[in-house]
Amino acid sequence: MKQYNFDTQIERRGTDCFKWDALPAMYGRDDLLPMWVADNDWAAPDFVVEAMRRRLEHPVLGYTMPSAGYWQAVTAWLSKHYGIHTDKDTLHFIPGIVAGISYALLALTEPGDRVLVTTPVYPPFLNVPKGCGREVVCSQLKIAGGRFTIDFDDLERQAEGCKVFIMSNPHNPAGTLWGTETLLRIADICERKGLLVISDEIHADLTLPGGRHVSYSTVSPAAARHSITFMAPSKTFNIAGLGSSICHISDEPLRKRFFGWLDALGVAGGNIFAFTAAEAAFAQGEEWQRQMLEYLNVNVQTLDQYLQERLPKVKAVLPEASYLAWLDFSAYGIPHNVLADRFINEARVVMNDGTTFGGKEYEGCFRLNIGCPRAQLLDALERIAATLDATDR
């Protein structure tokens, strides 16, 4: 069995990499350690790179279509990992999940319609509906036992008059897994209130050992009837730059309406390497994924131990699925803007600002990306700790 090395630190500067190369323009300095954008710093699997290399041996890169092998790899993965037993007729290629969400809103709702989200949440869930002329309604999550939980009384109140619930499953930030009971309660509310559910499940394949991802559409006939599911190999296999995602809809009328809109506008075609890479990832990626998740799990444990020993004031929601952690530094009593400035200009570490996940309620909070070699994670933590130690003195 081949052993993969996730400790190798790869120089990404100079590759037009947003995570690293956008830093000077955004923050005015190039000596920052980026622990923000949700791609990882590990090499894409060798079999994915080799599949693209083989395809390049043919000199014509004309219009393309998904192969039978692509659909076989996708449907087999969905069936084995998530109990989505289907064929390609219920699936549609999507060039990216954020794009897919905007397409669904444009195709299936009207300007002014209300869209429900649970905060803190991935910023495009807030920005995309607004950009589409829809009204965003927020239900605030609670933290209990070190994980995010849903306030169902509030969710039901906020759902009144909404047309869509955009759900992050697993939840971003911090990769909280929504179990079957939680999803059934969501399905009941949305069915009674008449909400379409858009379930973003891009982090499903990053479920850590001991956890289990439950795909929303599988929990009940109602959930299958009123939902659109998005998945992708991009986060897991670090191929986000290829724009390769999948949309699954069980309900035939909903499927015909949305897929028909996509096809009429021609907005959801794939490119040669999107199909090639995704097929290789899904067909050959299980052992690589297993080893990566074991490494990532140790990163989570390392972060947890470090916080307990060196930064006990920090309240954390650690990932159950994903390489994203939610850190609350408010116990230090430092104003949010000052804290953010110190992380950039003293620690020289870039994290995602918590206020972008839902507003002023999340001042003092930051999202940390731990999908990286362990030495890089420890370097970031040491920089953060040194800055906070200096503050305490």
C-alpha cells in the first residue's frame, strides 16, 4: 500500500494562488502565513495529476462531455459513501457550488424572496442571495458542548415567509455534522413552511474518523422532495481550481425545472480537466482520502491540545468534518479591530474574520484553516500565542 506524505511543505507563491498570492494586494505585505481560504496546502493526489497528464498527450482540447467513466465514478462514490443510489439522470455537472447556489436562486425564486440561513455561516450564503436581489433572514446558531447546535424554535420563527433555506451540511465554519435527527427536524419545518432546501455538502468527504455524514435528501421522502444537493471533490482532493461540482435532485419536477434552466442558459458545462480530475479522484481516491483524514484528525488533536495548554482562554469549535476551526478570542477583552490588526501585523497570520460570517455578533471570532502540513499549523499557533502573550503582559 502506498504511503502518502502530508508533511511536505510546498511553495505556492508565484502560482497565481489566491490563498498566498493575493496577500500583498489585500493586506499590504507579503510575509503573512495564510490560514484562511478553504483550500488545503497538500499536493493534489498523484493519480489525479497523472490522469490530467495522460489527457494532455492528446493534442486536441476541443469541446468535451462527461464520459461514461466519469458518471460511473460519481454514482459509485455517492452510493457507497452516502447512500445516494442513483444514476446520471438525477445529476448535473456544476462549475462550482457558489455558482450553483446563485443559479438555483435565480432559477427558482423571485426578486425580494426571503432566504433563510443559520449564522455564523460561509459568507457567500449571505452575499450571494443579496447579490441576486433576495432578502437574507438569519437564525443564529448556539454553541453547546463545543459544537454548533440549531435553535429550532428560532429556526421555525425565522422560516415563516421564507422561500429557501440554504444549509451548510457539514456546517461551515467548523465542520459540525448535522445528524439524522437534526436533519429530520429541519425537513419537517421546511416541508410545513414550504421551503426549498439547498444543501451544500462540499465538506462531506472531509468527515473525520469516527464521524458520519448524513446527506440531507436521504433522511425522508419530504427531504428528497424539496431539496437540491451540491457536492464536489474539490476540497478533499485539492482541485478547487478546476471547477468541478455535482448537483443531485431526487424530485423529478424540481429536477426538470432547474436542470432545464441550466441547460437553456448554458451556464453549467464542464471543461476537460474538471471531468478528468473528478473521475480519477472518485475512482481511485479512497486510500488517499483515508490517509489524508487520519493526518487531518491529528491536526485537529494538535490544535485542541495546543489551545488547552497555551491558549486556554480561546473557546473553540473544532471540526468534525472539514479542516476549518472556529476560534473565539473574546475572553482576551481586546476590541475586534485591534485583535484583527495584531494577527496581521504582529503575528503575521491571516485567518478569516468572524464578522464576515454573520456580523457584529461574531466579533472576537476567527476561522482557522488547519488543512496544511503540521509544521505550518504549529508555526501559525506559535505566532498567535506570542502575540496574545505580549498582550497579557
